[in-house]
Amino acid sequence: MSLDNCSGCGKLVLKKPGHLFCPSCMAAQSESLWKIKDYILRHPLATILDIHRDTGVSLKAIQDFIKDQRVQYR
């Protein structure tokens, strides 16, 4: 295994296949993803700005989740 920087915080971590984040950032990503999915289920007509404002998840993170198809949006 080699060392790499976490894509979220830049902390030095052991590089593992399929893992771009350190454990702390992975937990934060998982929490953000859960918040977004839950919000969309309760508010199916919400805009991305609504999701951002009401969940506190950054616009970039929401857009990345949509781009990576981890969230189904409309």
C-alpha cells in the first residue's frame, strides 16, 4: 500500500482501492448523502438550492453526488 492525501481534508492516509477519503471524511460524506436522500424523499420538488439551504450540505457536494449518480434528482 502507498500513501496518498485525502480528497476531502488533505490528511495523509493509506491509499486503498476505491477509497478517496480518510475515515473522518468518509463518515461526513455518508452523513451528507443520507441527509440529501432523506430530504429529497420528503420534498420531491425541492431545488438544489433548497436542499443546500435546508440540509447545510455544500452545493458542490450535492452536485458531485448527482454527477456520480449517488443521488437520483428529478
